[in-house]
Amino acid sequence: MGNLAYEFVSDVPKRRIEIIDGKQYMQATPSTQHNDVVMNIGAMFKNYLKGKPCKVHSEHKVVFSENDKVIPDIMVVCDLAKRRENHIEGAPDLIIEVLSPSTSARDKGEKKRMYEKFGVKEYWIVNPASRTVEVYLLDSNRLEIDSVYAVIADWELEDLDEAEKNKFKYEFTPSMFSDLVIHVNDVFDGLVESWN
């Protein structure tokens, strides 16, 4: 299992394996909600980047070093010399991880530190459960929180005055694309509240 890849483990089909600081992690199959969010964000970037030099990738390997190989949910790469046939070699410009119960701690901890170490310029942590997007920007070799964006239900806003309502941020622009506006509702479009 030295290579990072989708691998067969006995009778278990195609499990994702990541390596962070030399330690291997087997990933669970993403939920439908997780997949819906990945597809929503991926489509936004795919449409926006059409005809531009940057490319969006989903569920594609990134090789930072021999001991650091991961499969982010979404990434944007503008230095196309980093693209290889089966992976990205080096830091993407933007990485987006969609939280799952089994990966949440790692996405916020080990992966965030690894992305920081290797110079990822922008990192989003997207939480389908709370309908939030945390945006981190690289500053002095550290990924620092820039802002948190959330879907706020109408009933939550009813008792707030205009000043309080204006504190909530419903849309944002990635640091590297000043003309791309991300509407938070679109990130979570189509999610169901619960499954039977």
C-alpha cells in the first residue's frame, strides 16, 4: 500500500487511502449529502474556470511529499505544471474539504497543518450539518481564519434588527478570483434535512 490510490482491500471495493506525516488513513465512502456539496462547489468552479488557466479537480490525489499524500474533496490548481496523469505534484492554490463525521477532526487538524506547511494559499472547511463555510487564508506561513459564512433560516432572522442581520455573510469571493461570487445557499443546494 505504498502508493496512494483507490485500492482493493480483500472484499471491500475501492477504499481511499491517504498518508499524512507517514501515517495511513483509510477513508469511508462519502455520504450522499457530502457528495451533493462536492458536486455543487465543483460545478461552480468548473463553470467559472472555463477558458481560464486554472483547473478544478475533485477526488484527485495530491502528492506533497513521500509521507504526505491526500485526496482532497475539491482543489483548484493554477500552476498546470503541477498536473500529472494520475495526481497533482505540490500544493494546489485552493483546497476544499467537506466535513464528514469520520474525517472532521483530521480535516480541521492534521490536514490543515499539512496544507499550511506546504503552502496552500486558501483552505475551506465546509460543514453540511451546520451549513457553514470556514475560509482560511495563508498569512506568514499560517492558515488563518478569514471568515465564516452560513445559511441562516428565515425564522432565525425574524427577531433581529437590521444591524444584527448585516453581520451575517451570505456570499463571498475566493481570494484568488475577485469576480467569482459564491452564494452560501448554492453550496448547500438540494440537501435534505434528514434521511429515513
